[in-house]
Amino acid sequence: MNRYPNLEIDLKKLRHNIEKVVERCGERGITVAGVIKGFNGIAEMTKIYEGSGVSSIASSRIEHIIRARKAGISGPFAMIRVPMLSEVDLVVEHCEFSLNSEKTVLDAINEACLKQGKRHGVLLMADLGDLREGYWDKEELIQVARYVENQLPYVDLRGVGTNLGCYGSIKATPEKLNELVELAEAIEMGIGRRLEIISGGGTTTLPIVFDGTVPERINHLRIGEGIILAYDMMAQFGVDMTFLYQDVFTLRAEIIEVKEKPSYPVGELSYDAFGQVGEYEDRGIRKRALAALGKVDFAYPDMLMCRDKNIEIMGASSDHLILDVEKCSGEIRVGDKVEFDLCYATMVFATSSENIHLTFKE
């Protein structure tokens, strides 16, 4: 018997999505690092990436990769957040390569490799304007590339990469990614050989992959949401992702109360539990239902998508989701289950919540 709230994960649909994205990218000569951070590295899901055609399994959290190793998943693994100095030993132990933007960390990686008797690959990150990680000074980037190539004997310079859209909302365009190609070619001139990888970002680069305008030398992407959900690409960028399943996840919540109540709070308004003053519309007396999960499980009630379009999400507290069920064709009763689809933002929280019970569909 399932416990609720319940998050059902369809592993067959996930495998389909991985294989289709790998195939589409492969048509453009692009390999895919499958990013598992969006679902918090759930081992049963990570296992599906093994043998599905991805060139590596990637996360920004070393804990996800360690968990995968313990589950018997062989990788290869990539650390896609610039490593903390305090975790360099773990990164070298568990990952085949990592993204980097600090010379101090690169030196520490070389020392860790020496201690562990290993080699470690690195991608040097270039900041092209999104203003997250990466070298802003392009000459510094080229100098560090020469340094890694010539003075760090246990570190292999595998290529360069960039991030677009995750902080500064900068769009991945052919022109922007040509900047990365030009930087890669400048590095190649400086080190006297061709780089193996030019990593052109993540899911937000898929639109120009699919329309064929991605620069030819971009040969690697780090893709998370574009495989797992394929929702944000459709909703935000208008990209046709109907060749993928958008319902890998089904979130089910149990109804714990159904009553007719006013739609506008009664009394003097103050702050809610999260320090906010809500905005409410007076729609008179409405039939409302409470479901047993809340903001600590999904953070953003306005980003949950109820599959029953007659149910309206009104808001949430820490542990209660408030639904308007006035227009439901059937009667909603205590104990009924309501189903929701997720987007990236709600998936990140739901998969990390200890209150949500996971089940898997093969």
C-alpha cells in the first residue's frame, strides 16, 4: 500500500527520454552528460543513465555521485560545480573529470591525484556573460590552460565549457557559443593540440541544437531538465518536445479536509510563516480542499500543475496545499488523491523531501 504524499517515477519513460535526447544530439556530433542533480541523484533513476548512451553522469553535488558509486553504478562521473577545496580529495576519488575556474583548486586536484595515484580530467569554464562560474578575463583563461597542460602532470586538460541561462538568464545563441569556440581555438594555439571537449552549456542550448544552428565545434552538453521533464523547454522556449514524455513524475497528494469557506482571510492581514503578506481575491464562499503536503515539499505552489484542470491551486503553508475544488465535476472527499505534474523547480524540492514517499514504475 502506497504512503502519501507519493511520487511515482516511471523509469521506462525516463530511459526513453535519455535515449531520444542522446540520439538527437548525436545527429549533431554532440555527446551528452546526463545531469542527475535535478532529482537529487536518486539511485534508481541514476541507474537508468548507465547504458543509455550518455557520455558521463554528472552532478553539482559530490554526495549524489558517491551515492551512485555505492549503488554499483560505474559512471563515468563528472562534477559540474567548481569543486570546493575541502572536497577535492572526494572529487578525484569518485569523478573522472570536473569543471574548474580557479588555479588554486587545480593545484589541489593535481596534489590529490598524486596522493591517490590517479589522473583527473578538467574542463576550464569561460564566463560569457551569465555571470556565474568561469574566467571572465580571456587571457587569464588561456594562461591557466597552458599552466594545466604544461605544469600539472596528473591533470588532463580535456576542454573548455560555459554556462548560460542559470543565473543571468543569458540565451544560448549561435553567436554566443561561437565566442566559446573562438576561445577554445585560442587555447589550442597556445597548447599546440586540439581540445577533446567544447561544452556548450546545458538544456537551454537544446533549441539551437534542434534547429541546426549550434556551432559545429560544440560537441558536448550537460543536460538535466531537458531529459527528465522536457517541460521547461516547451513552456518557456516554445520548443517542440513532444517526442519526450513530460510525465516521468506523478506527484499524488491525499485530501485531508473539504469545506466551504470564505475566499478572503477574515481579520487584519499580517505576515505568513515565510515572512510574506499574501494577496487574496474575494470570490465569496468557495468549496476548498486541503492536501497533506506543503511548501517544504515543493517550495512553489504556483509551479505545481494539477492534472485535474477543474482544481485551482490557491496557495500553501509549510504543510498544507490549499485547493479550490468548486468547479470539480465529481465530489471531492477526504481520502481522495489528487495528481500533479512537476517542473524543474518543484522537482528539485519534491525529490529531496523526506515527507514524500518514492515509488518506481518499470
